Amino acid sequence: MSFLTKKLKSFFQRKENDLESFFNLVNAEEWSAFVGQDEIRMIRGVFEVSELQVRDIMIPRSSMISLNADASMTDLLNQIVNSGHSRFPVIGENQDEVVGILLAKDLLKFSNQDSNSDFEIKDFLRPPTFIPESKRLKILLNEFRKS
């Protein structure tokens, strides 16, 4: 039985979740032909990110770019173009009242029209998803995959 096979077998027979043993195994000289340092850093990053909570990656409310539900088409387009983002929370009377999510691509057909009288923002809103900030990212990502 080769050294690599013995190492793999011993790793998978363990009962505890020992990430350092895994990374020691992957860093072993026998793996250098298969896995480079860049790949090892990416794999480590995946494990580290999965342990983060949603609050660790959230944008602070003061930095959010939101759109007002009663804004004109011209104002909406100006904000969207100047922000460089593609998804926007649309708010009602205050920052806490998120009425939906607007995707910038949904407004493309209105960008060249002089008259936007037939535009109703509510027709383009997608339902917002509210996520607790204490939720782990790996759980959230699994939920996203399922839905």
C-alpha cells in the first residue's frame, strides 16, 4: 500500500472533524503534482467562509443604495447607473420598509423611452428575502441551492 493511500485511509477513518489534518495531508509532498498552493488556499478559504455568519458579509445599512418606491423613472435610472450595482432594495416610507427588490436589467427597456407613463415600479419588484444576521453562511448557501 502506498504512502498516499495509507494517509488517505487513515484520514477517512477518523471520527473527529480535523481540518488541520486534512490540510496537512493535502500539503504533503505526494500531492504537489495534483494540488498547488493556490488551490490549497482556495479550499481553505471555502472552509473558512462556510463558518462565517451572515453579519460578517453584510453591507451596513448606511452604505446601502436603496431606491424609493415613489421615485421617477429618470431618478431611478440615474441612481442605478451611478451606483454600478445590479440589485436594489426598494423602500417605502422609510429605510426599514423594504417593499421589494428591483433588478437593474428590468428597467433596460425604459432607458431609451422619452415617455415612461406606463411604468409602475411595483410591476417589477421581486419579493425581498429577510435573513437573520446570525445564520451561518454554509446553511444559507444550502438554502439558496435548494430554492
